[in-house]
Amino acid sequence: MSPLDWLHLMLHYMSLSLLAVGGAITLVPDMHRYLVLQQRWLTEAQFNASIAIAQAAPGPNVLFIGLMGWNVGLNAAGASGADSVSGHAALLGLLGMGLTLLGMLLPSTVLTWLATRWAARNRERRSVRAFKQGMAPLVVGLLLATAWTLGSASGSPTRDGALWALSAVAAVVVWRTRIHLLWLLAAGAVLGALGWV
């Protein structure tokens, strides 16, 4: 990758940062389009593994951004697996991780800080209340697009009825009960290990 490619990577994540309504996970469809389909800096497997590993790990939801950047750096160095990570590959991995995380976090952090200060001063305005209410459908739509992208990675989303049924059941359980998400992840892992989804 050239220095211009690294700059484009960071600028792309900076632009995505300003669209991250509902969290970075809602931007997965565009990240997939850019990293896998357009630039071909990541494979489908690397993209999906970055999300799965980060979501399963304790800590902030945004960890998958760093993992994607890490994998872009390893691919740029020509590393083909964990055994072949040299010092050069690790440095490029760290560069990719740093650029993607900086690009994702800096603009939204600054904008959020400025907007919350302004909204706190103007919380009684009708336009501020309307904006907050209008954002809910947008967040739901972005999360559904993310679910579609991740569900489509397993094959044909129109034929994976069991996967979609499980997703719908999990959504209703999360919405209507207080069952801890780790139990749902464990149930999904068991169903996957048994080959049912």
C-alpha cells in the first residue's frame, strides 16, 4: 500500500465516523463495501472474523475497527497467518489499527462534545426534542442493514431461513426479556456447532 492508500483509509474512516449514529457497528455495510469489495484490502473471512472476535471479546464495541485496520496492515505486508507476522508486518498492522481507530474516533468525539454542549444549553427547544425522536428510526434501519450484511456472508440470505429465524428470535428475546446477551451467544454457538444454523 502506498502512503496515499493509508491516507485514504484514514479519511474514509473519518467520513464514516460522522455517520456512526447508533455506534460503529451500524457502518458495517459501508466498511464491507469499501474494504472487501472496492479496495480488496480484506477478504470476506477476515472482515467477518474481525467483527466476530471483537464482539465476543470484553471491552468496547468499536474493537472491530482496530482489528480491521490490523488485518489491512498485515495484508499490506504480505503476512498470510499468525505464524508469519514479522516485525514489519506488526508495524503495518499497528499503523492500520491506529489509522482506522483515529479516523473513527476523532471526528465523532469532537462533534459529540460540541453538540452535547449546545444541546444542553438548548434542551427545551422543540427542534432539539424532534431531532432526538427522529433519530430512532434511523438507528433501527442502520442496525437492520448491518444484520443483513452479516447474515448474507454465510451464503444466500434468501435460503438461510434458520439463520434468519434465529436472528428474529434473538431480537425478540433481547427486546422483551432481561436475559444476558452471553447466554444468547452461547445458545447460538451451540446451535452452530450442531449444524442447525
